Amino acid sequence: MGNRIYGYIRVSTLAQKEDRQWLAMEKFGVPKECVFADKQSGRTFDRPAYNQLLDKLKQGDTLVVKSLDRLGRNYEEMIEQLDIIIRKKEVALVVLDLPLVDTRQKYVNDITSKLISNLVIQIFSYVAQKERELNIQRTTEGIAAAKARGVKFGRKTLKRPMDFEVVRCQWEKGNISERKAARALGVSRPTFHKWTHE
């Protein structure tokens, strides 16, 4: 049986900063060596640091997260993971941005507080999932609207250099290789290959 405090931090991309989450962990008093951090989407719970954390958690420990969506954004998986953490492992959960979600020892005999915590977890897991779905929908709609306005996506099409036909003739006669032809035009070999087969 443990009584250690662990923290979990997650950002979705390498470009995102985790400073606020680290600061929140430090302020709460979570030892730095007990904080696990992932730079990965919250769509799935198959994350290296999260899996290490789950292995470490023992009955009586406390898990601290800044907000519930840092744990994950998939409603069904979130409920399943929270059930593992709170009920099966008997680990207390503290969500710093949601003071109602604090299942530490002081609430063990308080059925009302347990009920409120469970309801809040269910609601916010649902909200996190819905927010993820809305983000996907907004992105899809934004791309469709941009395409309708004539916005082009992807790389701009390279214009063939003026001396393309000369170099092409040299290549077709077998005087130069495809690689040398591409180099002479200042493009990649696949680009030259594509131009000659269009």
C-alpha cells in the first residue's frame, strides 16, 4: 500500500508548452521525479509515460492532473481508465481545475462527495470527448470552406524550367541519367520523373 503523490502532464504536440502544468504540479507539491509527461494526442491511452504511471500507482497513492482533458479525450476510454485508477487501484484523483473532483481519503466515508465526484468525472469525460469531436468537425468544415473559396492545399506545383525540353531530349537520347537531368534542372529526381511521364 502506497501513499505517494504522482502527477500526470500531457500536451498533444511537440510544439505545445507544458509550463503551466509543471507549475501547477510544483505548487501542489508533487515531487518532480513523480511527474509523468507525454507529448501525444489524448485520443488514446496507449502512451509511454501514462503506461509507466499506471504501473507505478498503488493503493493509497494520489494522482494529480491539472485538468481532466489532460488525462484523455475519448469518453469511453476515459471512464474505463478512471475506473481502473479510482476503483480497481484505489488511487485518489485530484483534478486541480475541478475542485469537486478530489477523491482523497477525507472523502472515503462521504457518499455524497463520492457521488458528486463520479458525476463530475462522467460529465467532464463526456465534454472532453465532445470537444475533440467538435475540433475535428471544425477543421473539416474549415478545409471544405477554404476549398470552396479556391484555396489550394499542399505544395505549390513547380513550374518546369525553360530548359526542361532540352534536358528532357538529352535524357531521352540516353546522354544523361534521370538523376543528372534532375540535378541540371535543380529539382528532385521524382519531380523530373513525374514531369517526363505526365
